[in-house]
Amino acid sequence: MEGVITDGDRATMLRCAVAKVGRDELKAALARTSDPRFQTPKPVANALNALRKHPDPVAAVGRTQYRPALPYLAAVISDECLSKTIELLGEHSDDPTDEQLREAIDKVRESVSDVTIAVMLASVADGDMPASDLCFGLLAAEERYGLTDWSERGDTPAGPVRAPREGSTVTPEQREARRLKKQRDAEERRKKQETARVAAEQVRRAKKMERSTASAEPGAGPVEAKAPVVGVAPRLTRRAALTPAQEEEFDRDDPWAAGVVFAWVPFDSVDADQADLDGKSRRCVVVAGSPTHLLVRPGYSQGGAKSRDWKSVPLGRWKQAGFDQPTWIDVEMVRVPRDPESSPVGRLSPEDWNALW
């Protein structure tokens, strides 16, 4: 086989295939995804919902903001076609030869359009299956599907296409490479989850220690319980500036927006004197929120590098906001776990919030 089919190639082919679906068929597929039993990640659900409301989903389906929905939409469009093909392939459905796949598709074509078959092949090609490369090759080579010029219509760099060959199959080396990739991805997800858990625990510990220190100070009387800052965020003149990816996950109108919370913030670089520490619990300003995470901008005290950074924003009413000393708010945003057992310890004034944007 020549060359490598990249992930960008597969995504471009999928977009081109779905874009050829008729308006009525596409709207019917979108309607099926509104079923509550159709479970999808939040970014995908948002993209599907936006497409359902769009006056011309066919023209919009290739736009960047809707791309997370395409694999799910393609699966819905081609579900019946794929079931028929698998049934015809029988015991060869997992890893068919070129001839076996073509024979099955010829029979499916008696009741299914070439457009739907193309979406099915693109859906399989976009997945991590033994037949993925074979399906991609058929789409790239067969003029009947109208996708031989797929690379010219995509906006991602196209890798060289592997032409399908008689009896072609995935080599053991390729299968092993895919297995290792899945294993690495799973390990990476596990590490991220563990990091989030440790960060949340460190924040809880830091807040507990701070409360204990405050109550143990000489001459300190009973510590008055400070009512948690909750409720709806105040009316703010300026809205947080988020990237499209951040908008998909976070809500600007979260009740904690403009609130001040404790969060574990990683250091920009390793401290030679404290090499065992990789971060610190800091008071941060909440920019936006989701059910499980917050998007925050960390606060830094006077004297540090951040307070001398021209991009950092000094707070005018830092004490009122819940900070214990003059504070500068970093321009960079950090995604941190949301502690369901806590709440903001203060809130920025509208003037300080507007100065951040």
C-alpha cells in the first residue's frame, strides 16, 4: 500500500459525503437525533441542536461549529444501509476483502441510494475499524459516489490515498499500531481524570487549612461564619470573551461568573527551590462554568512576576471581592474542576469585571 490516510483526510471525506445528502433526508436524520434516548457529549448535542434550528442545514453542515456532530449524524443517516451491508457480508463483516465489499454494496444498491452508501462508507472510513481504509479507497476511486475530488473540496491537508486492491486487508502491524494508540488514549484520559481529582482534593485541603489557621490566631474570637456567595451573577456590562471551543463547553451566564473561588493552578515553570510542587491553590475569578468544570483567571499578589506583566489587570476593589491583599488577574484562562461542596468566597465589582475585557 502507498502512503497513509490521515485523520484529516477521513474527516474531510466524511464532511463531503454528508454534504451530498438531500435536505429532507438530512432533516429527518436530525429529527431522529432529538430523541432523548440518543445520548451524545454536550458539544455534539449543542451542534446537533443548532443544526436542527438552522434554516438550511445542508448548506451549513460543513461549517466548523457543526463538525463535532458529523460522525453521529452520518451514523444515523447510514444505520439501515450499514445493517444491510453487515448482514450480506456475514462472517466477513469485520474485515472484508475488496471483492466481498463490492458484491455486498451492489446488492444493497437495489434499495439504497448511492448518496446513502457513500455516507455509510465515509462513516466506516472515519472510524477505527479494519475496513476503514478499504471504504475510504472505494469512495476516492468510484466516480458513482461523486467524491473523487474530495481533497479539493476539503479545508484540511490531504494525505495520499491508498487505492483499494484485490483482497487488500489491514496488516498485523497496522492493527497493533491502532491497539497501542487506543491504549495510549485511554491512559491519557485516565491521567487527566486523576489530575482533576488530585487538584480538587488539594483545593479542599488548602481551604480547610486556611480556615484552621484563621481560627487559631492569638486573640481571635469565634470565627463568624461567612455566608457563601451564591445566586445569580450581577448584571455585567461586558461579557467574557471565549473561544468557540470554550463556548461549546462553558456557559458565560453561569451563576458563579465573576465570583472568586479557590482553584489549583499549575506553575508556568518548575521552581528550583520547590521542585516537588507543580502548582498552588489560588483565588481565581470565574469566567464561565459547566456542571463539572470552571473556566477561571488566576489572581496573583503584589511583587510577583504577574503583577509586573502589562497584560495582567490590577483589581481596584480587591478586598471587597474576597482577596486578602492587592491582586492582579492573569490574562490566561485555566480549566479547573468544579467543587460541588464549595461556593464563591467573593465577587468582583462590575467595574473590576469590565476591566478584565
